[in-house]
Amino acid sequence: MSRFGATILDADGLTLAAEEVAFFKDANPFGFILFARNIDTPDQVRRLCDQMRDAVEREAPITIDQEGGRVQRLRGPTWTEWSPPLDFVTAAGDQAEQAMYLRYRLISAELRDLGIDSNCAPMVDLAGPATHDFLRNRCYGASPDAVARLGRATASGLLAGGVLPVLKHIPGHGRATLDSHFGLPRIDADAATLMAEDFAPFKTLADLPMGMTAHLVYDAFDTQPATLSPKIMKVIRDDIGFDNLIMTDDASMKALSGTIEEITTGALAAGCDVVLHCNAPLDQRKRVAEAAGEMTDAAQARAERALSFRKPPDDIDIDAARAQLEALVRGA
């Protein structure tokens, strides 16, 4: 197998321009990510996914943010409109675990129908009293044990549908009082509290194929943001025990400072396996791909291991699953 580029990249629009095709062929990114600007009709999305994979001449993973609520790129009426995860979990009550499994099994069916085979979920950040509004209703709850169980149900639903889950935001974003798209949050909790609470769901789910970093500073460990911190990456690998593929959150977010080349090389030097880079012109994507280069031996092994989790979907009666989910939530 040829060595993957250490990037996950996006596209400008509904179809790839010739220059994008040539770039992807040369850069050979590990995978791709889709946004709302890439989504119009089912047939169009299928064609775009085919173009991306044709450019790199392999079945590259294609991911998306399809959490539900505010963060879902596939919208109604063509696709299912889902309530925010925290509202959904609250409504499901004691049935939340089974409800989350069914919710994400149904989401995986819609994704796979389009050629999308990864989803940036589960998000097991803990909802706390100060959690920023950009994150709060995307959480599954406040208890590490409950959130880990719901995260497992989410991941199981995706995997059963042939979709690779991405565990985020490792090692925990819930205490952030700033939106990391626009600023750098700092967490002043002590190390013991973070390990027992915020980091705990990630430790429980450390067997999942892929994880995404958090762009925030944990003062107890380092002055560098987690994505750029060798110390935090050591915590993730050694203490949390996550030894599968780690991608950065979007490297273009304002939480990270420096040139995009510095951010790219810094994240990889810290121990991330692949740089996720989104929402930038083609010239900047080219700079990121050049700075990232190819995956290291360790990253390539983790990437291949992550892809081995990608299985054909199990058999499911979609209408029956929807009816079962509605009954669960209605009964709760």
C-alpha cells in the first residue's frame, strides 16, 4: 500500500475542479471531509465522493459532521433532521442508550447511501455549568460513565452501519468557556480532576478507530494547546490509552496561532497522525499538504488499522428501526 499524505482535506464546491483533482492526485490525502457547501442532491454527493476517490485511486475514507441539531451537514427535507444530542438524550430518558444506537444506525444508513463512510461522532465532552453554548447541546450529558455509555452506543450504531466513528474532542472540551473556532480556551482544573472526569470517557472508548483533538490549553499539563502539545499527546497515548489514529480538529480554527505551515508541522511533531484542514482556498490546502508530507510509519500503521474497522453494513429494516426509535422516545 502506498504511503498516505498526512492530511484530511475538503473541496470548494459541489464538484471537483480540474485543479483540485490534480492536487489531490499529487497530495494523496488520507481522507476527505464534506461540508454543507458540498451537499445538494444525493446523486451529486455520490458523484463528488466518486471524484475524490478516483483522484487518489483508492477507497479513501470520506467523513462529515452529522451529529444532529445545529451540527449536521445533511439537512431536511432530503435527509433526516435530528434534534441536538443533549435534547435527544434528555427526551429518551432511561431509553437513551438504545435510542442513541438507533439514531446513529439510521444516520449511518443515510451516509453510506451517499458514499460517506465516516462520521465525526461520538462527541463525549462533558456538559458542565460553564460549557460554552457552541458545544453544550452537542454533549450527551454531565456524568463520565453515562456519557461513555452513550458514546459507545453512538459508535456501535455507526460501525454497524459501515461508518467509521471519530471520537472527539480528545482529551475533553467540555470545560471550555470560549468557542475554539474563534479563540483559545484555557482549562485550569487540576490533573487529578481532569483524569477522573473529563478524560474518563475517552479512556473507556480508547479502542475506537479514530480520534480528534481539542484545541485548548490544559494548564495542569502544558502551556501549549493540546493539538500542538507533546505532553498532552503523551497523556492521550499513555494515560488515556488511545493508540489508534489521531487527527487534529480543523487546523484553520482561530484557537491555533502561527502560520498554517507551523501549525501543521507542530501538530505532527506533537504526535498527531494526520492534519484536518478545512474551509480555506486551494493555495492554502497545497501549503498544508506540502508541510505535512507523508505519514510516518506509526501513523500509516494506525491509519491502516483504522480502515480495517470499516465493514459492510449489517442488515437493517430502516422503517422498522425508525418506528422502534420513535416508540422508545415516545415511551420515555
